[in-house]
Amino acid sequence: MRYGENLLARSEVITVINRAMFRCSTSLSALFLVVSVASTSGFSQAKPEPPPAGVRLAKAPYDYSRESVVFDKLVTSYQYNADGTGEKILTFAARIQSDAAVRQLGVIDIPYAAGNERPELVYLRVRKKDGSVVETPPGDAQDMPSQVSRIAPFYSDLKEKQIPVKSLSPGDSLEYQVRFYIEKPQAPNQFWGAENFTINAVVLDQSVELSIPKDKYALVLSPKAQPVISEENDKKVYRWKASHPEPTPTKEDKKDAPKPDPDPQPTIAWTTFKSWEEVGAWFGGLSKDRTATTPELKAKADELIKGKTTDDEKIQAIYEYVSTQVRYIGVAFGIGRYQPHSAEAVMDNQYGDCKDKHTLLAATMAMAACSRYEKLAMW
């Protein structure tokens, strides 16, 4: 995955409710995603020349000469309206210090959900060592299907803009800003998101700003990073700042690698849903009529359980049908990233994604009158 995609996909995920709440139905472009940037395994690092014998060098705070890329600025700003619309602005600045970094950042990827948001490249420029600036016109961007759509049987309005960067070389500084216009909320009058601060690359200035209507309920969680909170006009504004100036470790470094967190949580997360019950009510409204009884479904249920006398036998027969006879193909546009297709449509098509297959399983089991249907349907 390219650096640009990692950096820009950072929000979008919310990792939390989005690309985690219904992970199977959307790469959410979150409920949006958590990134990891600049691992040294992707970059070759040049070893600095040792000083001449007898010469002692003053010890600088950090030596970045072996870094492939140094991120000077990573800024994400969210501006929400009460109805869930708004804007997100991503601002990026980095020093490119190797050919590998040029390859990784030579094409900027901007993922977005076309059914809900519209990205606009504000600027993309390269600052050369001599002070000159080379601009890449926004019109050079090409619309592409999202990566998941290109490698999996998945059709969606998740897309990405790809922009080749003009005249990028080692020693240059790369700068860009992208503005996302959130034109349609994922759920009416609701919004949510998540962010993670980068800790596996050199980042000198990283910040997140979240601006919401001060009269709008929002749960904002950041237990490991305390925000500065202010009220500005009719908005409540949360601001977080961080940096990670430590150089990335090399193979020669003998520091023990930190143990992975068994239950990683985003650094910052927010939602306007007041409870999981409220989330369930929203999703229930999307799916309540999708398991409706039809003669065709009833006939299929009767066919599957014919000769079966116990719940276990019925459940096994229905499960084997859904798991083996219904192919995994996702067709998820707009609200379809969350809302399943009807059970009858899934049966007729003989394909669907995870929420579609669950809908068919639940509907068929209900018609087969399995006493354990409700528990399995909840799973």
C-alpha cells in the first residue's frame, strides 16, 4: 500500500464505528481507518560516513540522515454541521530523502466514498533544494476504483483519486492539501470518526482538530491524548497535538520491540450516537424489511429442511446451503455499504457479501421455525 493511501486513509475509517463497526460491508471510509506510516522495511537507508579519527562531533538531538522520509506536518481537521455534513481537510508536508521514498510517495492516493463525499485537491507541490516550486495541477488526478474493488469481488462507490507528483526527487519537500466535502452523512444527523497518531515514523508536527456544533451531543474519547477544548462562535473545538521525533530503528538497533497491544484502540474517537442501542435502532431500520417472508423463500426453506426433525439438523442444512451455494460478491453503493439486500434477492442472485448472507440465513431459519433462530440471527 502506498504511503499516500496510508496517510489519507487515516481518518477515514473511523476505525471505530466505521471500518470496524460493519467491517464486512465497507472498508469504511469509516465508520474510517487507522494507519501505519513509514515502516523502515520499505525503505533503504544509507549509512552515514564516520567522522575522521580524533574528531569529536557535537551530539545533535537526533540524526535524521538515515531516514528515507521525515514528516514535517500531518494535520487533519474536521468541521461538522448538526446534520452530519461538513468538511475534512488533510494537510501534509514531508522531506523526501531517498529513491525509495520517491517511489512510495510519487503517486498520491486519495480514497473516498463517492456516495457521501467529494474530494478536492487544494494544492500539490514540490519544493526543490534551490527554492523553486513545481506545482502538480489538480486536473492531473485520475479516478480509480478503490483497491479492494480491484483485488476482490466487490463493487462499490468507494473510489480513489491517483495523482502522479511532478518532478519529485530525493532532497525535495513534498506538500499537499486535500479538502473533503461531506455532502451526505452515513446516517441522518449523525457523524463519527477516529484518528491515530503516527508512532512508527519521524513526525515533527502532528495535529487533529475536531469542530462540532456546541449544542450537538457528541461523545469524544482520547484517554491517552488530552485535547485543548474551546468554544468558538457556535462551535465546540477539540485540538490535539503530538510529535514523534525519534528516528526509526534500524536492524542494528538492539532495543526490544514493544509488545503489541492485545486490544488496540484509536488515539481519538468520536460519535454522535448515544448508545449501542441507538446504533442498533439505526441499523435495524435499514434491515427490518430485508428478511420479509415470500413464497419463494418459504419454498426454499421447506426444501432444505425436508426430512429433518431436529433444530440441529435444520440449522446444519440451512447453513450449508448459505455458506456453500451463495458466493461472496459484494455490491455496496451508498447506504448499501451498510444495508443488506433482501433475502429473496440474495437467494435469486446466489451471491452477496457477509451482511447479505446473514440476512438470507436469518430469513430462512425464521421460516423453518428453528427455536434457536433468534440467538443465531443476533450472531
